[in-house]
Amino acid sequence: MEPAEIFPHSGGVIGVSWLMIALPLLGAAILLLGGRRTDRWGHFLGVAMSLASFVVGVLTFVELLGLGEEQRRRVVELFEFIPGMVNMGLLVDPLSISFVLLITGVGSLIHIYSIGYMSHDPGRRRFFAYLNLFVAAMLLLVLADNYVGMFIGWEGVGLASYLLIGFWQHKPSAATAAQKAFIVNRVGDFGLLVAMFLIWTTFGSFAYGPVLGAAGDANVPATAIGLLLLLGACGKSAQLPLQSWLLDAMEGPTPVSALIHAATMVTAGVYLIVRSGAFFQAAPTAQLVVTIVGVATLLAGAIIGTAKDDIKKALAGSTMSQIGYMVLAAGLGPIGYAFAIAHLITHGFFKASMFLGAGSVMHAMNDEVDMRKYGGLASVMKVTWATFGLGYLAIIGFPLLSGYWTKDGIIEAAMEHSPILGWLAVIGAGLTGFYMSRVFFMTFHGKRRWAEDAHPHESPAVMTWPLILLSIGSVFGGAFLIVGNRFMTFLSPAVGAPEEPLGFHPFSVPGITTLVLVAIGAGYAWTKYGRSEVPAVAPRGSFLTTFARRDLYGDALNESLFMRPGQWLTRLAVFFDNRGVDGLVNGLAAGIGGSSGRLRRIQTGFARSYALSMLFGAAVVAGALLLVGNL
Amino acid sequence: MTTHYLVLSALLFSIGAVGVLVRRNAIVVFMCVELMLNACNLAFVTFARQHGNLDGQIIAFFVMVVAAAEVVVGLAIIVTIFRTRRSASVDDANLLKY
Amino acid sequence: MPWLSILIAVPVLGAVAVALLPKGSDKAAKQLALGVSLVVLVLTLVMAVQFAPGNGRWAFQETYDWIPSFGVHYAVAVDGIALVLIALSAVLVPIVILASWHDADGTGADNPPKRSVKTYFSLLLVLEAMMIGVFAATDIFLFYVFFEAMLIPMYFMIGSYGGAQRSYAAVKFLLYSLFGGLLMLVAVIALYSIAGKSTFLFPELIGAIQDPTTQKWLFAGFFIAFAIKAPLWPFHTWLPDAAAQAPAGAAVLLVGVLDKVGTYGMLRFCLELFPDASKFFIPLVVVLSVIGIVYGAIVAIGQTDMKRLIAYTSISHFGFIALGVFAMTANSAAGATLYMVNHGFSTGALFLIAGFLIYRRGSSYIADYGGVRNVAPLLAGTFLIAGLSGLSLPGLSSFVSEFMVLVGTFSSPVENFGFEIPAIIGATGVVLAAIYILWMYKRVATGPTAESVSGMKDLNGREKLVIVPLIALIIGLGFYPKPLLDVINPAVGTTLANVSVPAFAPAHPVADQKGAGQ
């Protein structure tokens, strides 16, 4: 089934859907411009703006549901951005509204959580300003009706991410991580930019409607556009080969990791691929590359996750891996879109709940992040334990919880497409079972390995309530979306639907194998980290462990391939500029200066020799005139 | 008919020029310059006569005015140099060089 | 109303008045200069409001004979391109005056000893008159006169009020510019005599030269002058020296406006007077521009001095502008024109904030800073915004222009020359820009507070007044560039029509979908 037509829209809640973007933007502006005057109530304003945006989102959603299924793609025109090139407008359709609800819903919960988490931070107002800025930019990213508007949001979330990773910028590690995230993302943006050049040159338009409608036509360089869009997606979604920034990004405050680097921003790449699905469906090569990138990343992320002792980095590896699943699904075409987005939404819930849970643990443990110094926290932090546990069960695909439905769908769709991809995804699921169990058991079970001054305690209600709400989503979200193909039907006007939807086969070979592998992984983790002693210092481990600990040598590779040659090139260029180009200019000047220095020696100061040379000159002139004759 | 005047003018000019080149005393050099100027004046007046118009004579007046001004300034400079350097030789006044 | 003559006359009279103030009235001199520049700004805005694009090519035309025997006129007029650049000058000068309030006092840690304050502000006003004149001139001889006369106030501002190596920098700037200017003078005279129209009026000289070889020679004369002014690689080395040694305010006007005369001249004179030669030289100019973009950025990364770094970023940006001009599509040329304006604001802000930092710390070396964000958050925050504009972050003004230039270049159908590669290489500039800006920001503003900056004060009222309008313009034009583009687009269209290049046509045009934009 092809995506539905797009209809112009005005009036109603959809007509003012720009409020969703404007409100948090206004909040950010007030908080940044207001300065210290807003310190006392700034965080409440931030939460209020995010909630208001959520309310508008829900109303928009309701209004959209009230329209006929084929009528659910509405464009709200805003203003002429670049005359003759870009008209800014918002596209409200099932795909964008799904994201809107996730962003504003989970976003608001994380805003609320942050009131507690950041309560002792002197920069709390600024933090909320940046969070609001992020929400506004992310909403623009998903709501814009054209590639340029999407790109503005795309870079806006990059900026917010930069500011928030570097929120504690007085720590050099945070400042470096922020800079790295921005620059690596810019490499992806380069791809996105060139893709937009191609789109403009081919179609003379950037608007989704006309462009995507014609993407499948002959003579469209769909493969090139698809691969370039993928490069952009890789940057934002931390997919191979642009994955290296995500682990460092954990330098930011934990709510940031939850909102931006787990639930929403990093999934923008999946949004981009699904939104631009028309290009990928017209280019099997690009699709193949997307699935390969997805599978490679889901395995790489899982491997990294198995070796990290820093709880946030282990979760970050897991995020990489889960987004790998989504990208894989997005590369499968219409059959995978619904699963990709559904997994994205459920992942938003369970990963945010786990990150916030990790934050709650850190809050209790004096900001300790090393899991080897945790252990046995289940007894003192009941709520955190329970919510984290539900998230954990959801992500490993415990039957009937969210992750089970969505991840299983992805695996089955991949299996249908190519058994190799499918089985690799199954192995990834097994790894997930191991590393997530490792995190869970090391943190909440086993012996207490706390530092001496640690007095863990449950976090305040303002932090635990968001955890509870998120864990409800992690439990029931998947079933709600997947059972009866509810989400696929809802999404189909926006992204199309496969000829025949995937049936649900709980007892298929891959399904059973997955469950068995997950159980084995979890069991192994329990024997290794739950029951037995966990050493306080990480054991040396085999070269495989080192490989995983060093992020698969991604940083080393970047350093030796790009950074060092880059520094060398920079030094060479500076030298060339000073000595070569400028040297030429200054050399010319020096040459002229030198020769005039020699020439001026003729000026001896003896008036009579001047007179002689004048006479000589006069004689020459007179002689010349005589020679020419006719004087 | 005017050839003699021109020959005289050329002779006077040459004497002046040689004087400027070979003499060192600034006063003498100065007088030689005056000699050259007046040789030119003679030529101008001669040509005016030859062509039957007044252009040359007018120029001659200009030259005289300039010469007078030059005498004033020039002698003042020579006297000043003599005062400071106790010498009227043009070769001793060679500070303006390079 | 003779708007343009008034705009030129007011700052000149103001300069005379400032210079004639009695000794010791430094404060009065500053206030008077600021007042005059504000009057010019108001007049410019009033004029701009009356400008109606599409109402004939030239507006506010004035033509008087100047040297009738040579066909030299005092002829001024504006089209959309000139108008936005005049507006840029009129906006920047009051800001610069306010920012330079103490630059001539000799109180800053890095400043030369006290010099005449009123001379400095008088020179600023003279410069403003020259800048307005050069953009308004439609007589090529008059343009040349303004083009060279601009050097004089700038020479003195660098040479007398600059940093430690000011006289080296000033002489280098003057000689370099003069060299280009004289080549242009030769070309101007040759154009006059070869065209045989006994006039220097630009509109009448369009299409006057038909012979391709002649066009090429004359193009070269003009182009080298403009390439030095802009500056394009490899004529750029005077800029880092001049910009680093000039006081911050003068550097803003130098890079923000004066250099734009180069790119403006390419668009206005090179293209229209010598269309065939322009097309012939496209490969050369495009290669130089692309080298400039990448090379400027790479060298910028390696700089240790803030002001030099900013100067090199400008070299990279001028590469974009020249690329846009010579890609000769409506989008790229309009983008290039918009870029000239936006670059003035963003680099202006960057130079001024760097100036504030240097004024406080007494050093322009990046290594002498660290952790400024901890002690002066506003200063660091504005520095970051200006920097982000410098790296063309979407939502800030430079993005629109850079995007238009690159998209326009990529899609250029001119002469079957492969414009895709230069555009793609140019787009790598976005990665390099992120590196040079963020790395500088990181070293200056983040990390633990360096001892030398521990007592640094945050922005004071005057400095806020300087920065706020710039940032407002950067953000405002980033989201709503339409007012400027509506003025620029028709003018660029006329220019390109005179060059007679094929218009861009998409390979696979899509029908307008109702409501879906386009």
C-alpha cells in the first residue's frame, strides 16, 4: 500500500500545531534571557512548557484520529522561509505524531525527574532552558514538512546535545565529549547536505510531499540520495562508522542521557530513514547497506555493552545496539517500518526508565558510576529496583513485555528478508540478555561493594514517579502497539504498508531460539555477577574483553585515520601559508627592498657628480633627437 | 644673421657647464649656473627675434625672475653651510646621500 | 530627495565636526560620532523602506557631470544588492563605534599608548562615507575613486591604533590593495577608451566590450583587484596580519564591509561588463574559491591567535561567496549576496567579542585563556553564539546563505562545467568549520578557570548594547531571511540576465502539490 496523499490544513488544533514548537522555544528564550531572576521558578516554567507541548500534541493526535484514515496527512503552512526554495510548513501525520507524543511525553517525565536530579546544581535554570530548546528543535525535526526544516531541527538538537553534554563544561572531559559529538555529527550532516543538493537538483523542491511522491520515478539518483541520507542518519543515531561519540556523550547529566542519548535524539536517524522510505524502496543497494549498518551496529553495541563497568556507558552501548535493530528494521522497507517505530517508542520508554534509574542510583551513591562499587542496592532502593527491573525485562525481550513484541517483530521481518541478517539479530538478542542482566545484577544484587561514605537511599517522589510511569510504558507499550497490528494500521497512511502484514509466530524457530539464547545469557550473567563475587578492580580479561572495553578500537581508529593525519595536515598548511604563500609575498617585498638598497648607492652626495650625470643625460637626449633627425 | 648670437649663447652655456662640473667653490659653481641661465636667456631672445614674436622674450623674463629667487635662496644656503662647516666647497656638503 | 548623496555627506560632515572639536573633548567626540552614525542608520532605514524592488533596476538615481571632458560623472544609485550592503555598513558603524569606545584611550592591556581619540572616530566616519559611496557608485571612475580612498582611513586606523606590529600590517595592507587598485585603474582606463562611449557610466558600458580577448584582459585587471580585496586564495596573506593588528572595531569594518567590496565588484562589474570572460574564467575562479574554502579552514584550525583564526575563517567564507557568484545561478548568487551581509554580522560579532576578551586579558593568544565560561558566562555565551553563526548552524543567518550558495552551485547548469564536485568539497567546510570554531571555544571558554582569567568581568552595559543587536540580527535573519532576499533576488536576476546564463531547471521537476509547499 502506498502512503496516502497530503492535504493542506488550517484551523483546529492541527492548525496551531506550531504551538508545540513555539512553547518550549519560548520557555528556553525566557530562561536564557531572564537570567538569575528566573532561577527560583525556572524549572517549573520548563516543565510547564514541555507539558503544554504534550497537551497540544495529544489534542492534535485526537483531532487526527477523528479524520478518515486516508485523510490523516495534513500540512500546515507557516511562512515562506527562502523565497523560491523553501516554504516552511508542518506535516502532521501518523509518523510525526507518534514521535511528537514520545518526545513530549517522555520528555515531560524527564523534565519532572530533572527537578529532583538537578536540585543541587547551581545551573539548573540553564539546564531546563537547554532541555526546552532540545524539545523545540526535536519537534521541528519531526514535524517539518520539508528537508530543510527537518535539517534545522536536526542541527538544533545537535546544538542542544552539544550544550547538554558539555553542561558541566568546567570538566575538560565533558567539554571534549561535547565537541566530539558535534564534530562527528557534522560528518553525518555533510552527507545530509549533499543529499539535499541532489534532491534539489533532481526535483527542484524540498517538500516531502512532491519529492517523496516522485522518488521512485526513473532517472532519480535514489541510491546516491539514500546512501547520503544514511550517512546523516549514522551520525545522529551513532551507527557504525560514526558511533564513537555516543559513549563519550555520557559525560552529560543523566537525564540528558536518558532523553537525548537514548529516547529521542539518537533515534532521529531512524525517523529520517523511515520518512525518506520512498528513496530507499527505490534503491535496493541503499536498503542493503542500511540493513548491514544496522546489524553491524547492533552487534558492536552489544559487544561494547558486555564489557563496560560504567553503568551509563553500558547502557549507551545498549542504546547503540537497540538503534541498530531499528535501523535494520527501517532498512527492510514497509514490512519493517512499523516495527522500527514501535521498537523506537518502546525503547524510548524502557531505556529512559533504565537511564533515569541509573541516575537515581548515582544520585544515591554520590555520583559513582562504576558498577563494581554497587551491588545489593535492591534492598535499599525498592522503587528504583522495580522500575529498572521492568525496563530490564522489557529490553531483553521477556515474554509479553514491550521489547518482546517489538524486537521479535524485527527479528522475524529480518528473517523473512534474509536469514543471515535474521540470525545475526538473534545473536544480538542473546548478547542483550547477557549484558543487560550483567548490569542489573551487578547493580542491584550480589554483595554490597559500596564506597565507605556511601549511604544509598531511595530518591524523592519527584524522581520516582516518572520512573513508575515510564515502567508502565515499558510493560504494556509493546503489546498495545503490536497486538492486532494496531500500530501498523495507524502508521500506514504515512509510510505505506506491506502487501501482507507479518503474522505473529510466537513459537517459530527464531522466536524460540531467541528466548533460549536470552535465557542462557541471563543465566550466565547471574552465575557470574549475581551469585559469585564481583572483583572491585576489573580483571584483565582476554583480548576480546579488551577489544570490547576499548569500544572495538573505534576511537583508536579515528585517531590514527583522521585525527593524527589531520593535525599533521593542519601544521603543514600553517607552515605552507606562513612560509610558502606569505613567504612569497614577503620575499617579493624583500627583493624589491634589497635591490633598491643597492641602487641607492648611486646617490653619493657629491653635487658635481650629479651634474655630470645630468650633462651626460642631456647629451644622450640631444644625441637621440639628432639621430631621429628633423629637429 | 642671428647665428652669432646663438654661437655666443652656446659658448657661454658650455663655459657655465664646465664651470659647474670642475669648480668646487660653491660661489663659483653658483655663478656658473647663473651664466648658463643667462646663456639660455640670450638664446630665447635671439629666437624671439628670429621668429618675430614675443614668446621667447616673455620666457626670458620668467627665467630672470626664477634666477633672482634662486640667488636669494641659494646664497642663503651657501652662507649657512659656510657658517656651519667653515667651507664653501660643494664636495664637503655631501650629507644628503643614500 | 538625494538620499545617497545625503548618506555620503552626513558622515563626512560629521567627521569634520568631530575632528574640529577642541582638544580634550574625547567624550564629546565619541558621542558626536555615535550620534552621526545613528543618524546615518536612521536615514538608511528610511531610504530602505522606500525602496521598491521591481520598480526599474536603479533607485535613488543621481547623475551629475564631474569631469565632462572625460565623461566622468558623479553618479550614484542602488539596486537590491547595493542596498543591502549599504544597510550592512550603516548598521555596523554605530555598533563598531560603541564597541571601540575605549580602543583609542590606551587603557586596554594590549593597546598601544594613547592616541588622538577624535581622530580615530573621525576616521571611522570618513570610512563610513567611503563605504556607502563605493556601493552606491554607478560611475566606474567614481567607484574606483571610492575603492582607493577607502584605504586611507583604514591605513591610519591600523597603522596608528593597532597592535604591536601595526606598521608592518598597515603597509602590507596598503601596498597589496594599491597594487590591485592600480591594475584595476589600468583596466578602467582601457575599458573607457576601448568601449569608445566617452563615458564611465556603468549602465551604459554593459555590453560595450564584445571582443573576447579584450574582455579577458580587462576581466583580469578588475578581477585581480577584487580577488586581493576579497581576498581569495592565494592573495589572502595580508588579511590575517591586518585583521590581527587592527583594533577590533576596525577589523570588523575591514573584514565585514571593506572586503565585501571585492566580492561585490565581482558580481556587479566582472560579471556584467565581461560576461564571456567571466564564463571563460569560471574553472579558475571556482578552483581558487574551493581551495580558499578548505585551505582557509584548515589553516584556521592551526592558528594560535584568536584574531588571526577569525581572519582565516573569513578567507574560507569568502571562498563560499566567490563560489556562489561564479556558479551564476539565481540561488547561488543571491545566496552569495546574502552571505556578504550575514558574514558581516557573524564575523563582526566574533571579532568584537574576541576584542572584549583581548581587552580584558591583554593577549590574543588562545593558550592564554581557559574557563572563561566559569567567570564570565554572558561573554562566553555570546562568543559561542557568534561562533555558531560562523559555522553556519541552521537557525542562524549564515546557514541560509551558505545553503543557498551550495545548493545553487551544485545545481548550476552553466557551460556544462561540473559544479557538483566544488559544491561537495565546499560542503566539507561544514565539518572543518565545526572543528575550528568549537576547538577555539573549548580552549578559550571551557575547562577549569585559568589563573589569568580568574578576575575577568562579564559584559558591561555598553558591551551588551553592542552585542544584542548583532545577535538579534543573526537569529532573526536565520529564521526569516525573506525581507532581504526579496530585495536581493530581483537585482541578482537582472545581473544574471545580463550575463545570459541558462537558468536552473531540475532534472525531474515535481508538480506543485497543493499545500505541500513549493
